[in-house]
Amino acid sequence: MKQLFAKSTKYKVQSTKTYLSLFTLFYSAFAISQEVETDSTKVTQLKEVVLTSVRAKEKDPITFTNISKEEIAKRNLGQDLPVLLNYQPSVVTTTDAGNGVGYTYMRVRGSDGSRINVTLNGVPFNDSESQGTFFVNLPDFASSIQSAQLQRGVGTSTNGAGAFGASLNVETKSYQEEAYAEIANSVGSFGTRKHTLAFGTGLQNNFEINGRLSQIASDGFIDRASTNMFGYFFNANYVKENTLIKFLAFGGKEKTYQAWYGLEDEEKLKNDRTYNVAGIYFDENGNEQFYDNETDNYWQNHFQLHWSEKWNSKWNSNVALHYTLGKGYFEQYKEDETLSDYNLPDFNGNSISDLVRKRWLDNDFFGATASLNYDSKKTSFQIGGAANRYLGKHYGEVIDTQYYVPNANRYYDNFGNKDDVNVYGKISHEVINKLSVFADMQYRMVFYQADSYKFEEDVNDTFRFFNPKVGLNYQLNNSNMLYGYFGIANKEPRRDDYENGSTKSERLKDLELGWKYNSKKLKVNTNAFFMDYTDQLVLTGALNDVGSPIFTNSGKSYRVGLEIDAQIEVLENLFFQPNVTISQNKNKDFNFQRDGVLKNLGDTDIAFSPNIIAGGNITFLPIKTLQVSLLSKYVGKQYMGNIDAKKSELEAYFINDLNVNYEWKINKGIKSIVFSGLVNNILDIEYESNGYFYTYDDDFSNPGTISTIEGAGFYPQAGINFLAGMTLKF
């Protein structure tokens, strides 16, 4: 797995500190009225308690989109969650294998996954060291989602690393009052298949159990970019009046053939778009060969225990304990390696050898979160926090060489440990009729330790961040709402940033001004944003030796833009959901060494930040149980580096998908059968949604001079392809 591989050679046994985090919950002197509620209201509110502290409400001055499980389910035929979110505002997705299965990624407002804060039921999901999100470790997780909220910009305070582009808050399925069972199967292009079994016992004497087992496999659009994944989800619930206790266990195992390196050869990009360089080597006769096990293998298991309590009509609380266990490796064939670099002896005078190596990550992540929430007609507030610890072991092994098989050789062995503690308080209060104020204050401490394999010295850093947010919301009338928001976020560097010498923390000031219009047949959200960065870690466009992107501090930079999304009821059975983002994303006075001379290039475009992103969804319901949707996505031209080089251009693309869903109601043993179909890229467009750009100084061609050489690679995506599925509901 890509997050495995910050490499080091020395192993250091570190004594584990014990942090005891005490969260003192202050009660305000609000009058507590006892209101009569129906059982259904209690049930609904209990389910929402888990997410109260991390989600924005409709009247909060936050830019966000809610995504329901029904919306996700219509296209959930095997592709990963980032691809299913592709049509949300300001979102751009990409996939290594080219068909949305396996390693998939998303960017929001140009910010990549390591800058998008993701929580699962309020528990941090981002990898602590790389800060990336790897949904490949949670196969078919979309089948266990109740809802999701995508906040753009800094958003509200949440647990985990700071949001420098967006936050994705995911709620998994809770208990169901009635028993159910589902069997879902789908097949499609490139040998893609998904098999899912889901069940729920329904509430029995205050207890309910539900779960899911899944298997997904695909050959991939790219050569040898195969994927074989197993996923599971288990949820046991105790529900009684005002109490909800949930135990969750979910995770999976994945094996993917590597397709991390893209395609640099321009001729192959035109005529052999599926070519994959991963695993390539040449035999003794100079013939091209591919290692058959150039694979990534990773297991990840999540455990969560939530206690939610509704104390009365206004007060509720949530406490959660969590533990994540991850372990895995990727295997590589390497040509002409120096044996001494791997602590191996020469063989009969041969110091150079082909070899096969494995790079491992064995990590534990655990902690606790807590929140106390108050909600009345005019005032709501939350106070809470979290304490989390990450323990990561990184090591590498050589399992074979050209001349001999080593004995349990371990050529590097090191650690990276991280503690993350935060406390926050949020309040929203209606000051006068129709005017509400919002304030959100978070204090976060990060302690990171790692040894010095690729760093100049051992890392022992402490970061202390104060992240305030304030806003105003004015309800003009029943249909119109205006809001303003200003927030500050701070973020620590990643492990790979230390390797690359970029060790400064980042700071973001985010200003958002919005207008929301809501009527029976028309909803419009309009938002203008200005994101001002100091020492932003921007993608250089280049990759390291394991295919992970390299970042650099850019000094001053900004993103400014306008987002518009709408829901339009054209007819009773015809709906249109367009969205568009128009933006400028600039580095200020960007310095770059070209031809041996440091030059100020002035204002340049931030890498992977298109100025135009647009999406649309036209949905037609010819009958109540049949839905046909045309989904469209346009992504404008973007640069893969920060120097506006022509060679680094990633061309604009416009793709369209067709989604069909039909539900056959039976209610005789089988409740219904749902037939789903998805045709991706129906116009068969050849496009690349991702790539990389690199430069290096060449001082050999012309002695006495230095010339900067540029190069680029691309990740081709699949042309027209399909997925079809059938779900039996009992």
C-alpha cells in the first residue's frame, strides 16, 4: 500500500508514553424544558447523535453537500467510493487501474486526499503519517454507508488532521427495526465482478445485529492492473429509549497488481494506452519480461464502540473508543541493485544483482472521542475532543536474489509514532430574529517521532494549533438564506515531506460567502470562496520511488472561486442537478531553479487545480420504479507542476455516464429485485485524469553548462465500459 513506504534503515525501540486525556464537559445554565416526543423522533435523534459534533447543520454558515445512501446505491456496482462521489461540486476523481476499481483518489478544489479530512462515524480515517485516504483498504464500503457529508473549505472542527480543501464525514449503517437480507451481484467490463451478502436481524428485545460480506475483483483497464479484494462490515446495536450502544467491526484485505507509475512513452500513450511499466525487467537475452507478483497486499481492520445518550429533549452525548489494525507489504522486482545496499554479501565477486524485495508497514491506531451536545430552538452548542495514538513500524526484506536466497534478511527497520489530541467548542445562536451567529474554536496538539533513515536527523516535533472559525447566517425569508464564514486551519507536514526537506507546518485562512435558495421545485446553492495559504504544501507533480506524489512548500498561494450547484424539478418526473466551479489557483512569486539559476516565475498555477470543474445529472422517471440518469463531468485544463510548463499540461476532458435502475416489487418471499446498469464514458473519450511532471538538471551533455530537462507521465482512463447488477431484497 502506498501509505506504507516512508523508508528507513534503523529500528529504534521507543518507550510508549501514556496519555490520559480528560475532557471536562461544562454545562451551561440553559433552562431544560421537557418536551413530548414520539418514539420515531427519539429513534431518529439517537442515530444522529454520533455525527452531531462533526457535521454541519442546514442553517450553519458552512459550504457542504449531503449524500444519501440511495444516491450512492444506484451506481454502487463495484467502483470505489471516490468514484461514486465524482459528480459532487468541485470534485475530481482518478484511478490507477483506469476503471474505478482498486486504487482511486479524489481532489476537492484542487486539494488531494492527504488534505481532505475523512472521518468514519466521527473517527479519523486518514493515515496518520501519509495523511492520505486509501479506500482500497475498505472494499465495498459504499454498501455500508448510511449517509455522507462533503464540506468544502475549512468547514467545522473535526477529529484528525486539518482540512485544507474539504472534509468528508461518513456515517455507516445503523440499526434497522425490521429484519432484512440482500444478495447483490454485478459484473462488467475488464472482468469486473462484485458479490455482496447483507443482513439485519431487526430489533429483538432491544438488540439488533447487521452485517455484510463482499468480494470484488477486476482485471483493470491497464495491463495487469488486477484487483482482488475481500471486505466485511459487522454492527451490533443495543437500543433502549434514549440509549444507543454500537459495536462495529469492518475492514478488508486487498491484493492489487501495481499500476502506480503511469505512462511516459508518448507513442504508447497514443497507440498502446493500457501499457504498464510496473514489474518490467529484461532477461539475459534482453527480452522484455514482467514480474508476475509485483503486487500490493494490505489488511486493515477497524473496531469502534459508540455510546450515544439522549439525556432529555435538549441534551445528548456521544463517547467512542476505536482501534485500527493495519499490516501489509508491496513486492517488487529490482534490476541491477547493489547487494551491500541491502546488507547482503557479494556472490563470487558479484556485487550487483537482480532481486525481489518486500516493503512492510505494521501499524496500530487507537484512541477515544467524546462530545456533549445541546440543542434548542435558538441555540445549539457542542463541546468535545479526541485523543489518538498511532504506532507505525516500517521495514523491508529481500526474499530472493539472482544468485541466492537470503535468510530472513531485513535491510531497514524503523518506526514513526504520532499522538494527536484536540479539544473544541462550537456554538450557534439566533441573536435576533432570522440572524444567527456561529463560532467554533479548536485547539490541537500533534507529537510526531520518527527515526532518521531518510531524514537528516531523527524527528521529534511538537505542533500546537489554534483553529478558530466564525460565521453569520441570515434567513432573508422562507426561501432565501445568506451566510458568511471565516476559518483558520493549520496542518503538520507528512512523513514524506520530512524526507523531501519540507518540514514547515501550513496555515490556511478561508473566507466563504454564500446564498442558498430553496423552493418546492428549485434549490440553488451559490458560494464564493477565498483560501489564502502560507507555506502550502503543493504537489510538485513528481513521484517518489514507490509512485507516491512529492510535495513542496510554496510560500504564499491562494485559491479564489465561485461554486454553484442546483436541483431543478423540470417536470414531475424530470430532474436536473447541475454544478459548476470557476476558480483561480495561484502560487505567488514562485521560485524555481532552471538551467542552474534560481528564477522568480511570478504567479503560477497550483498543480492539479483546474480553473473549471462542472458536473450534471439529468434524471428521468418514466414510471415510478424506473430511473434513467445521464451524468456528465467536465474538468478543465490543469498543470501537473507549478511552473506552468507546456509539457506539464493535463488536457481538459468531458465524459458522460448512463445509469439505469429498475425495481421490480414482488412482496412474496422476495420483497423486490433491483436491476442496475451503468455505462461509463458512453462517448468513448480517450482521456487522462491524472499524471506527473518532473525536472532534473543535466550537466553532462554540454560540459560547463546546466540544462533543465522536463518529463511527464499520464494515467490513461478507460473508454466506454459497463457494469450491470441485480440485487435481491428479502
